[in-house]
Amino acid sequence: MNRFRIFLFLLVWPVTSLFSQEFMTVKATDLQNKIKGGWAGQTIGVTYGAPVEFRYQGTMINDYQKLNWYDGLLKKSMVEWPGIYDDLYLDITFVEVFEKEGLDAPSASHARSVADAGYMLWHANQAARYNVLNGKKSPQSGYWLNNPHADCIDFQIEADFAGLMSPFMPATASVICDTVGHIMNYGDGWYGGVYIATMYSLAFGSNDVQYVVEEALKAIPEKTRYHACISDVIKWHKQYPGDWKSTWFEIQKKWTDDIGCPEGVFSQFNIDATVNSAYVVLGLLYGNGDFSRTVEITARAGQDADCNPSTAAGILGVMLGYTGIPEYWKMGLHEIEDMDFKYTHTSLNKVYRLSYVQAIENIERHGGKVDGNNVMIKKQNIKPVRWEQSFSGLYPVERSWIGKNLTDEHVLEFTGNGIVINGQYKFTAGTVPEPGSEKVAQLEISVDGMKPEKISMPLNFTTRKNEIYWNYQLANKKHIIRLKLLNPDPKAELFIADVIYYSEPNRK
């Protein structure tokens, strides 16, 4: 009889062991608590850092500079400064698309929702909006030849939703990131979103910050600039375990050259995803699970000092759960949880619920199941996403001020292999602005006498074109570029600000 029992145990044990290794079981209430913590953490982090966003560029925020937090700040910010929540209302836009169309909602639906939304956008998001409105679909809308902001932070600050709806499922989070992230980004800009979403996904199963930071990096191809940067931050943290400022200086020395974003080239301004991801990791590693220290270090690193602590606090919010976020940081949170984020139909309380519903559906369609209060999630391995690189073969050599209104024609001559012409279409000084104006400047731009390319420059801020013109695929030689305004308007002016010239990288 004993031998028979031993035989049955040996027969059953491998199956039981395999099942326990393949699945992770979590209480539904715990899952809800962690999803809620992720959204609350984001909201707290962005509110905390908003007053210093891009006010400290290329410098850390000094210790004596007070960063305020008080009861009532959340409500004041939601009512008076709704635009600071761009990382939240983009996030929520994608959640709302999934709510309407299901988890198989195509990239085109997400792109159109962003393009048609009434909220303000910048950098890669705005360039993508213009591209979509003018006929370029994803992934071409985010591709670096069509989007000078392809490496900017945009998808990184809005990829939280992908991780929150993919608990313990990092591979699924990456697929969602592919669907949505290429609307506005490519290369390092896309990798920022993939990495952040993967950290969110892993945070559901581990309170070990260092493990989550290092394990999530497996989602990024090794021979990429992004992977190298985050690897360096991990290395420097081990080298200077008690001194975050030393690691910050190392980041500055090696990773702050931006060659893509037209606003960041030859400038201390840096909205590149790579360096801002480095600041997120800096805060997470040196914060080591302490919510207050994490958000403060991430904000004090500077540059995008509201979105970065929002990301770090969101990831930590998943680890700790909503109930684990210190009460100090939840002061006034209940006052805003039923308030819709501007330009959306969704509040925090609603997105808590939607993300949980979408997470359960995601779990079930990927082999998991729900049994009462138990949610069994089929584990996934982390695999690196595909290799991408933007702005290959380009090196900034000059930024030249033009500072003139285009009334007829303007000619540029330069030697190099790339160019970006910065400027904007705006009302003429003294003209009373027309809200929602549909004025659109029409230009012709020709390169070296070839057939002109027609370009539209909307005056409306929501549908505007960030830059007048760019071309990253010129032969490395002398070029002549002609700009001609086809429809001069006495009430509006097309202002040419400056021009960035590129050449082949210096190989010395």
C-alpha cells in the first residue's frame, strides 16, 4: 500500500510541479490593489514634479530647493493646470479605445483617437498627430524619417497602461507596446515605452526594485544605445551605492548628447527617452522601495521632472499597492478620484476599474483563468523586441539663426547630409487671434532643383506641424533648398526661426 502511494505521488508530482512553475496565483483583491496603486502613483508623481518640469536642464535640483507637497495640491492641479497630466490623458486614451473596441483594437483606432482628441500635444505625439491627420498611418507616423522626435520621451510616459493590463505578462506588454508605441515613436523612443511597461508587468510579482530594473532590461536588444545607457546606470549604482549624485554625473558625462529632437540639439534641453529613462532608473534604484525617496530623487534629476517621477511612482505604486503608498502622498487623492481627466471621459476611479477588467481579459486570453478570488496567470518569458535605430549616419554640425518671416521665397545653401528647418505659422502681431482658426500655410520646398514637395502648416495649435521641413537622407555634399510660400496672408506669418545642419559622424 505504501509503495502504491509513493508510485502515485511520483506519477502526479511532475504535473503539479510543472503547473506551479508555469502559473502564478494572485488574489483578485491584491491585483486590484496593485493596479490602483499604479494609476495613483502616476498621478501623485506628475503632480509633485510639475512645478519644476524642464526648469532644470543639465543640472540637478539643489537640496535647498524645496519641492512642495500639501493637502489640496492634487485638486488644485486637476482644476487649474489640467495640461500637466498629458502622460495620464494619453494613457487613458488607449484604455478608452480598448474599452470601446476590445483588446484587438488596431493601431489605427488608437492613432485616430489621439489625432482627433482636443488635448494639447508636443514633440513625438504632436508630430504623429500631424502625420496621421495628413495620411501617414502607424508605424510610418512614428518612424524617424517622418518624425524628428522619434527618440523623444513620449511613448515612455504613456506606456504605463500596457504594463498595468499585463500583470506578470511582459511578452504581452511588449506586443501592446508595438501596436501603440509606433504611432509616435521608433528606436530609443519606442524602447523607453517597452522597458517601462515591462517594469510595470514585473512589479506585480516582485518588491525587489533591483530585480525588476535588471530583469526588464532583457526586453531591450543588447546592441542598442538604450540598453547600454540603462546598463551603465545599473553598473554605476553598484559602484556608488550610497551616492545618487555621482551616478547622475556619470549619466551627464556620457548620455546627454541629443542628435534628434530639434529642440534639444545644441541645447541643454533634453527630452530624449534614453536619458530620462536613466533618471527613472536612478530614482528607483536609489529609492530602493521608499516612495518618498524615489519620487524626490527622480524629480531632482531634472529635465522632464514631472513625467519621470510619475513613471517611477507608478511602478513603485504597483509594488506597494494602493494601500501601501504612504498616507502623506495620498493627501487629497480621494477628492479627485471621481474627476475626469480633462479631454477624457475617465476618472481615476473609472480607470482603476477599466484596467482591472482589461487585465483579467488579457490574462484569460493568454492561458490564465479566474477561480473565485484567485487569479491564475500563465507566466511568460521576457524576450528582446526587434532592433531599431533612429538618426543613423547623422551628426549635428551647426545651428544657424534665420529669424525672418517668409513672404515669398527663401534660399538655403549648405554642405551636409541632413537638415531641419524650425519655425511656426502664427498670427501677425496686432491681429486678434481667431480661436480654432483653420488657416493653413501652403509651401513648396525643393532640393537641388528637383520636383518641389508641398507642405501644409496649420495655424491651429492642436493640429500644428512642429517643424517646417526636415530631410535626413541627403548625399553628403553641397545642397540648395528653396522655400516658397504659396498663399501669403496679411493676418498670419510663417516665421523661419533657425536651421540645424547635419553631416556624417566624425570618425576621429
